[in-house]
Amino acid sequence: MKIRPKDILTPLFIFLIFLCFVVSGISLIIYGYSHDNDVELIFGLVIACLGLFQISQKYKISYVFTVIPVLVAVVGLLGTFIFILFYLPFFYKESLNLDLGALILKDWFVRLVIIIIDVLLLINVFTYTKKQLSKNKEQEKGQY
């Protein structure tokens, strides 16, 4: 059996890409924490978790890294809902100067990272669906 360089370099290249996700996510977490910027802190957490999930996809612990961004999104949505229900009705006569930095994404870098995350998640969904469909077809052939 001959080992081709492609067999070694492809997983290494993919590992290095997702290692860059982890490093950039951790640096965004550090930057967001030191500058008291919640948006960068959350995006850093999501990017780092995405990279760690892709790196440790072979192990069962990888699902922890998918739960963390989902929990962040759910808590953020619940926080917005609670804010709207309990805070805004009492100050309707005053003009509120809300910081919409968390709601409006102005930076091109953040938009680019979101697009990359969406593409990677879409690829993972298609791969998982293809595996499930082929598994179901094999099971149906085995039954007949």
C-alpha cells in the first residue's frame, strides 16, 4: 500500500484551518474581555467552539462545543425578550439611547466570519444528510 502525500496533507491542512479558527476565537475572546466588548466576546466564543468542534469531531466530547454556541444564542434571545418585556414599557416617555452595537454588525470582518461559519455548517449538514441517506438505503436493502 502506497501512501500518497495527498492522504497526509489534506487532513493536516483541514486541521490547521480549524486550529486558526480556535486561535482567532480565543484572541477575540481576550480582546472582547479586555475592552469590555460583548459582541467580540460572543463571536470569539462561537468561532472557537466551531473550530474545536471540527477538530474533535471524532470524539463524543465534540458535541459540547456545539451546545455552547446554541446556549449563547438562546440566552441572548431570552435576554432580549426579558429586556423588551420588563424594561422598555416603564421608560416609554423617555428617549432611550440604546447601544445597538450588538444588533448592528458593521465590520466587514465579522460579516466574513459569519459567512464562513454558515458555509461550513451547510457543508456539515449536507455531509451528515448524505451519510444518513446512504445508511438508510443500505438498511432497506438488507431488509429485502
